[in-house]
Amino acid sequence: MPESPWYKQAIIYQINVISYFDGLGTGRGNLTGLTQKLDYLQSLGVDCIWLMPITKSPLRDGGYDVSDMFAINPDYGDLDDFAVLVKEAHNRGLRIMVEMIPNHTSDQHPWFQASHDPSHPEHEKYRDYYVWSVTDQKYRDARIIFLDFEKSNWTFDPLRGEYFWHRFYHHQPDLNYDNPEVQKAMMRVIQFWIDQGADAIRVDAPPYLIEREGTNCENLPETHAYYKRLRKFVEAYAPDTMLLAEANQWPEDTREYFGDGDEFHMNFHFPLMPRLFMALAKADRTPIEQILARTPELPENCQWGIFLRCHDELTLEMVTPEERQFMWDYYAPQPEMRINLGIRRRLAPLLDNDPRCIRLLHSILLSFIGSPVMYYGDEIGMGDNINLPDRDGLRTSMQWDDSPNGGFSKADASRLRLPVIDDPVFGYRKVNVAAAEADPGSLLNWLRNMIRIRKQHPVFGAGRLTMLAPANKQILAYLRDDGDARVLVVANLSAETQKIGVKELFGPTSRWSDLIDGTTFQTNQDIQLEPYGFHWLLPD
């Protein structure tokens, strides 16, 4: 079997740089601090470090409100610091993925400052860089995404005397991709970061580039046409660079972002994520089966990205209203745990800090279709702070040890952007990297071993997935097969011990061995699955 592209085998680790490690004593995480933690990431076994936005920004939306696409936010360092990070990461076999935010900028961006001010000396050049209208009644079929914060996709600008369009916050005006100059400018952004050494680009919110009356202004043909141009440019300029789309859409709509293998290399499988939690809550694999039935095949050079949690809310856009209410009631019983159409919790609190459930979901993450994406801190079971505004509760400082500030920074606690978690269950004195490394049975050490096992079996990254249908719906079972190797995964989604006959799953194969603990099973045996237990089984 030919070697698959690097991103098909990659484990991606998402980092909020401002919250990861302060190597300068400023009270904020920075690139220097991240560089100092590369040995830790190498030891974890990840392959690609995804940096949340590091470009210059007012930070009203975690850096997704960009004010200069070609400059590092001074809090994080500068381009020289980025160059050192890239060099040291590459020396350790780690790749770097940066963010491109093509849909919008900050209202502090020089382009917008010129566009909205008729007296600005560059107004004529930039007047059409954004979507302006004399009325706020255009594009009324487009949904409002941040329902908790915005009442309209239009905001009136008194200086220009017109409304500007924004699919997200009102301080993030949308760029006008009907302007060829905007299209060229964003190509230059991609080129710039490839030149800085980025191995991959995560493209934020790709469905919303183009607006057309009478549509929902999502997934339009003109939007796909631009991304095909972008991919063609990247293929010619730096063909090993991976483009990852963040299209929160149904699988059939998401499929379009892969094109014929000529658009994005990867896209997140957003609808799968809530259904993993739903299946666990109901002790029933049906939600997973249903979404996989809607999941189309991908071109050979493409890959899904799958995840359990990230920096945003656990989105419930791609579920029915009844399913959304069930998820809210089960996983977010307090109103402050909810935001927009989702849940603002980290993984461990979502699962009541039950190590069996945490390991079960990681087992699925590491063995299911696609390339796994892990969120910083989840490997040690970090908690959240629902008393912080918006989604900041998911973005608190990494907990390195039990020293002040959790070892994140030597600065006075008053200088930290967000307080370190300090509660009895998830506080830094108890949950931290140093404690986890010293405990052979910790989640961190267990994950290191699971990642090592995954890497020994390329079938997990490039193989097909076939769902099996045991009579017991509380059991999730699937086969990974790449033509050269097969691995069967079987998992108990319930809090009760379950049994299943080996023959029901395995057919004529007489003997299977667990890749995790070496346990063997014969055809005439029953497999006993402990509550939330699982096996990765290889035929002998």
C-alpha cells in the first residue's frame, strides 16, 4: 500500500498560545514559552501543533479578530520568535499549523479604518474591501450565528452612513470577496505564512465568504471556486502544505469542501462530535450510526479531522431541537454552561470527571475515521471555569505543576489574562502535568501509550471504517481495514458490564489479540466488556 499523506497519520494538538506557557514572565503565554515546551509535546506523541491565532489583534474574540495578518501579536512575540519555534519544532519532527481567518477582520484593521472613513486618504482603495449596504434588509435568509450576542448580521456605521455585514461579532466586519483585490490580498496572506515555515493552514469559517440574495449565504459555488484557486496556488507554491477547513456543516455539505480532491485536504467532522456524547449519554450507538450513514466517501487524498473538544462551545447546530434539549439537560444543566447553540465545557467536566468515560472517548478518537485533534490540557483532565465570560472558561492557563499560577507564569497572579483554575476537583494543585507524569496510571501516561500504539498501526489513519451491528445497541463495534491490516474496535457505551460473543463480531477468525493489554479471545468465547470498557483487537 502506498504511503499516505502526512496529515492522514497525524495527531494534531491545539494550543491557545496565550494560555499555554509564559516563558518571559509577562503573565501571558508566548511563543518563547511554547518553544520551551516542545519536548513535552514530543513526548506526548503528537505530530502537528495547531496554534490558535497569533497575529496582531485587539483580542476581543481570542485573536479571531485580526488587525494585522502579517504581524505577530506583541504579547506573543515577533516573527523572529516564530522562526525559532518553527526551527525547534521541525528539529523534533513536529509540524506547525497556523490560522487563516479569511471571512472577516477586526474593525481595527487598517483596511476597515480606510473603508469606513470617507476622509481617509486610502478610502477609495479600500472602500469596497468590505460588504456595505444602505439598508439592513439584504440577505435576510442568512442565519445569525452568535444568537446570544448579535441581533442582526448588519451594523450601522455612522461615519460612512451605511451598514456593514458581519456573520459573527459586530466588531468583525466581513470582507468582500466579490472584489478581486480582496481575493489576491488573502492569497498573499497564505503565501506569507508558508514562507515563515508553516506546514499547515487551518482556514477559519470557510462557508461564509460570498453573499447572494435569496440564499442563506453559505456554501455558495463562488465560495468553493475561490478555495479551489487557493488550493491550486498552494499546490504550486508549497505542495506539502495541508489546508484544513473549519466548515461546521452537515456531512453532505462538508463533502463539497473537499471538491474532487482539489479543494481542502481536511475538514472537521462537526456533526460526529456531539453524537459521540449523545451515544454515551444514551448508552446507545444509534446516533453514531445515523451520522455515519450520512457521511460520504472522500477523495483518496482527503481526510476528516475529528475531535472531542476544542476552544469553542460543544456546538449543537447540527442536531435536531429535541436532541439539543436532551444534550443541554444532560451535559449542561446550569444555564451558564450554555452558549449560542452549544455547551461551553471542557471534556473532563462534561463527563463528570469519570476516568472510564474520558478514556473511552479518547479510545474512539484515536481509532475512528480521520485524524485526531486534541485540545491542550485535556490530556491531563483539565477543568473549566464557567464563571468567566463567553468561551474564556475553556481557555484558561495550562496547569504545569502545583506552584503558584500552576507553573504557567512567574508573574504576579494579578497580571494573568485569566485566573488559573483553583477548585478542589480540577484546581492546579491537583491536576497538573508534573503530577500526571509522576503517576504511571495517569490519563497522560495512558494517552502516551495509546498514541504510541496507534502510530504502530497505520490502518487507523488511512484505513476504511466499517460499522458492525451487534444485536446489543450498547456496544459500539467497527472494523478498520486498509487492505494490508485489520483492527477491530469494540466498546461498551454503558455503565453496566456487557457481553458479546466473539463469533458474532469476528466470524471465522479463530483468535484475536488486544493491542492495548495483549488479552486474547477465541471464537467460542464471550468478550466481557466492563462499564465503558473497550478493546482494540488484531487478528492472529
